[in-house]
Amino acid sequence: MNTSVAAAQTASRLALLICECVDTGVARRVLLVRLSGLPRVLARPHHLRLIQDALAPLASASRAQTFHLPSGDIAIVWRGAEEAALARTKRALDCLFEDASVAEPARLLAVMHLPDDAVALRAEIGAGGDAPVPISPFAGRPFDPSGLVRLEQALAQADIARFVRRERIRTIEPGALDSGDSETGGFRLAWERRFLAAEDVAAALTPGVALRTDPWLFARLTRTFDRRMLALLSAPAELHGAGPFSLDLNVASLLGPEFTRFDAALPRLLRGQVTIDLVAPDILADLAAFGFARDFARERGYRLGLRGVGAELAPVLPAGRLGFDFVHLRWAEAWAGLAPDLASMSPAAIVLAGADTAEAVAWGRAQGVTLFQGAAVA
């Protein structure tokens, strides 16, 4: 394959991944190495081999992906806590650039966070190409009704347990606030978020299909995900010995027979320890149905969470009046040193999502937040 074509396809894959992070709120980190900024004399093959060697600790980490962009830049994207690998890689690159007497070597490296830095990373993708890089979530074959039928049939036969993911929500240990240990430690598990990874399901069962080309069909598909997840958790031994957890569900799924069976199978010790997480678009699509489902869930002892809340909604969201116990607020680096207006939210009800750095945790502590999700507390 032509090198420039391959690079353009790689950029398209990265652009699609960015869109998925924005759509789903799944947090990832990015190390961008701006090789396009190297002086020509320092961009020879042996220099590039040394740079590739320096990138190896992070590039080989679990759940890391490497993207070689048309500009010559390299982006490594990963999920989870890889602080040691990131530190080793940055030290090695700093030494290489310093030894090469590069002016302002820090400008060649950038650590970004998705979805918060999505716009900036998209701009970097297109910076060195001759044509704009497609950044639409519609990249790939369109998702149509026949594709939905085929995917649902494949899901009926698939072992969905391999697509179930867990994320830990942690809270500050009693006394850690006074001791000052909570910036880097002093956390305990509050609950686990259990969910089906839509992007992994799509890659395994419908490779090359862009699920979000039709929002209605994708919403229908997520209800199928809900039914399979609830059926899995209703198995007699599935929740034996389980601790508190949360589930991502649609409003309609709360009112279906699968949820009734799950509710009947829920161990007595977990009653009152399960949180149902919803998203704003689903709620706003039918407020009457949401109100009914909310009251039903509360009567059965479930807590309610609202996922995917960004900085733009933080000052105005009436989460308490809507009846939510928790709001998953996405951390934004722009907040560092600031105190955004969170008057509509109780700090005790905020889960600071994307808390991948000590800076994010410190900011949350300053706002009175005690619940965190991210690599810094994993």
C-alpha cells in the first residue's frame, strides 16, 4: 500500500477513535510526538530508530495503540494507568532531544486527555496533510436495518461476557483528607461500573461498520445490549459475592421484563447498593417515561446516576431536582486553578471522571469532591 495512503487511513482511524471517546465519554490519554518539528538534519533514519526505541515502553503497554500520521508525527493512545511507562518514555525522549540540541524540546511532546482535548488533537491530525482528515463518526460502512438484524443475530449467539468491562469508582478513605494522603493514595473502592464496550462488540462482530451512522438504529442496539447484560447478571451465580456496582442502561430498559428478572435475582445484600446510570439524550427524548422509570427504580431501592456531563452543563444542570444521586462530571484541564460554578451540584454527589492525574484529583478535592474515576486512583 502507498505510504501516504496508509498514513491517511491511520489518521482516519485515530479521528474515529476521537469521535468514539467524545460520544461515549470513555477516557483515554495521548502522547503526541511532533516529529514534523524536528530539524531536517535530525530526522534521519537512525534518529527515528532511536525515537522509536524510546517510545517502546509506552507503545507496548496494555491497551495502547500507535498512530503514524501523514505529517510524520506519532500519537500513542492508551487507557488505564501507565504512569511508569509514560515517565520512562518522556525521560528517554527528553534526553534524545536535549542531546540533539533541539530548540524548545518540550514543544515536540504533548500529553493530551480524551475526550477533553478532542478539538486540539483533531487539529493536530490535520496539521500536516494535504487534505482534511475525516473526523466524522460515520467513517466506515453505514449501519442500516439489515446490518442491525445481522448484528442482533450475532449477539444472540455470542458470549457477551468477553465484552463486559469494569471501571472502579473510588472514594477518599476517612481521615485521608486530614492527612493529605488523598492526592496519590488513601482511596478505597466505592463501587464498580459494569458495561458492555460497544466499540469492541462492533470490531468483533461487524468490523468496518460505523454504528453511529444512524442514531435511531444505534439507540435500538443499545437496548439489545441492555437486555443481554441484564440476562447475564440474572444468572444465579453471577452476582454471588459481588460488591456494589453500577449499570449503564436506557430508560426503556428499566421498564422491560429483563430488568424485572434481574431485580428478582438481585441478592438481598446488594439491595440499595446498585446504581443505574443514564445519559441526558435518552432522558430528554421522553421525560414522562424517565419520570416513571426513575420513580420505579427508586421504589425498588436503586440509586440513579447521570453520565457524560461536561463542563458546559455543570453550572446549569438541575441534577438534584431530576432525582439523581450521582453525576459523572468529566474533568477538564482548563479547570486547573479555577473553581467552575458547581452550585447546582452537591460535591458529595459528583464523581470526577477522567481523573487520570494528580492535578485532577487535587482539583476535585479543592471542590469538595470525594468520588473519582480514572488512572490516578485506579
